Amino acid sequence: MAKRVFLIVLDSFGIGAEPDAPAFGDAGTNTLAAIAHHPNFKGERLAELGLFNIDGVTCAQKHPSPRGCFARLREASAGKDTTIGHWEIAGLLSAEPLPVFPEGFPRELLDEFTAKTGYQVLCNKPYSGTQVIRDYGEEHMKTGALIVYTSADSVFQIAANEAVVPVEKLYEICAQARELLTGKYGVGRVIARPFVGDCADNFTRTPRRHDYSLEPPADTMLDVLQKAGKATIGVGKIGDIFAGRGIGETIRTSGNTEGMAVTLALADRDFEGLAFVNLVDFDMLYGHRRDVAGYAAAAAEFNDWLPGFLAKLGPEDLLMVTADHGCDPSYTKTTDHTREYIPYLIYGQSIRQGINLGTRYCFGTIANTVCDALDVPACLAGCSVWPEIRA
């Protein structure tokens, strides 16, 4: 039995197209392969955990004696977005994809939004978050209308200059939008996107982003663990993704570097349960922006962070490293997420080493393994691999 589990999601770190990727427009995508040969990439510590020994991974040499156990996981849910991916990691399947709005949101919905919030709307198109403030930021500052936009993902994003709409007011507006966006308009996330600056040349997004997610429709791993009296700590945007459900403590972070620092500090804390960490920069800063060099450098930063973290783990601790979907930075047909297998690396002093767990169907494999390791009975989607790896 484990005392602490550290589950780290490298947001969008896919390892190759799933069999149904063509149905999602993602044939041939492979996030890991896209970065593995870039000069910025470093992966020797990840290799030691078994990353390159996973089924189907051919972009680097297999490690002769990996320290971790490893598997390739295939998504069972009908989607490739952040919310559905994390819900499935936590043992909840989604039979239907969340709605997307490639032509923008219907006028009737925006009229309701204006009536509820008192604000008019600019843009209403799929857009890059950095480009949209350059193109619409000055008009927003002149008129006070909010910049509403979406993407290929299931999101309703609201950008506002902090000098025009204070951050707390923007959060209030997003909460009101979340109340409207249900049923056929039930996007996965409403996202507050504050920015600063006084003209298009210097507009900059701030780290005060905040996500308002749909509440999970059923219990997840987090609910199960919390009801069993275990600690459930969400780091990064985990609290937002699960709408706070089942999370005893939320620690928000500004990006990967702070997320890793927080996780390192948590390793010095005495608790029994789960620390669930999301490192968002892989996806937000590099995947969607199709920045291979930046993505490779982010992977190198995580790789170099690992030894210091592993040194802090006790005999009853487990590290699990995974992803929630792909976002191949070399795939230029779209800037959307990509339908890919995800890695599942497991390391602990008290479990077996070098076990190839093969390819498993359902990200919920993770939820059940976490609950098994913490000795908490669960009835969630997926099957535990704990019996195969415990010493």
C-alpha cells in the first residue's frame, strides 16, 4: 500500500496517433516524435522511467533496464480535449464529445450573455489568444465590449484588459457565462483571459487566467479518495478542470516552473493521499502555438527536474507521469489537440521495476491504480495495474 501518490499530467504529451485518429483529423500525429530529435530536447531521466520502452514508441533507443513500470493508454471517451481527458484519467468516461463552435457562438446565446452581464461582445470567432487581443484589444478599450472567442477546443473564452474590467469583475462575468453554458451549449470550460497594456503593440496576457469547468456528472477518483478520508491536492488547473469537486486543497500556478516547484515542496509535506498536478505550458504555450523548440525545451526542463524530486520520495511514495491528450507541435493542418495515445510511467521504491504493461484501453487505468495503491475501494472506468506492479 502506498501513502502518497504524485500524479503529474504533462498536458498534451501524446506519444502517437490512436487507431481512430483519422476520424478526428489527426492521422500520423505524434507529439513525442515531433520533439525527440530537436536540439532542445533532453529525455535521459524520462528514458530511465521507461518512456522509450513503451509500446509503439520508436523515436529513441529503449532503455536496457528501466526503473519504472510503463504502459501506453488509449482513450475510451469521445473526445480529445482537456476536460474529457482529465475526467477519464480520474475514471469517468464521456460518451459524447463536448460541443465546439467553429463558426462562433449563436446570436441567441450572445444576446442572453449580454442581457445577463450587461456587456456587449466583440469577435465571436475561433482565434489565437495572443492574436485576438492584438486585433480587438484597442476596440475593447474604446467601447468596453468584451472579447469573446473560442478555439478548436470546447471553450468560451473572455478576454478583457485589467484597466477596463478588473480581474474580479471578469471572474464574476465568467461565472455568469458558466451558468448560461449548459445543455447543447455546455462547453467544457469558460476561461477568463485578462490582459494588460495600452495598445496593440504591448498588450500582454497576465497569469491571472481562471477556468470555469463543467462539473463532472458522476463521482471521480477524487470524490472516492476524499470520501475515504484521503488528502486530495490539486496543483495547477486541476481544481478548475473538476470544478472543485473532490479536491481538498487547490494550489494554482502560473506555469510549468512554478508547478514543479510546488510539487517539490509537497514532497516535503506529510500527507496521505493524492497530489494531482497539471503542467499546462506544454499545451498552452507550445502545443497550440506549434512551437517545437519550446515544447522540446519544456520537456528538457521536466526531465532535469526529475532527479531532485525522486530523491525526496520515501519508500511508501509513488510517482505517476502521464498526459491527457496530444497536441503535436509539428502538425500544421490545425492548431487543435491531437487524438493520441498517452504515456503512463509509474515509479516507486516499493514496486517492481521494468514491467511493460503493454497497451491498455481507457485512461481510467490510472484512477483505479491510484485507488488500489492507496487501498481505497473504487468502481470507476478502467482496470487497475496495481496487482501487476506491486512488489
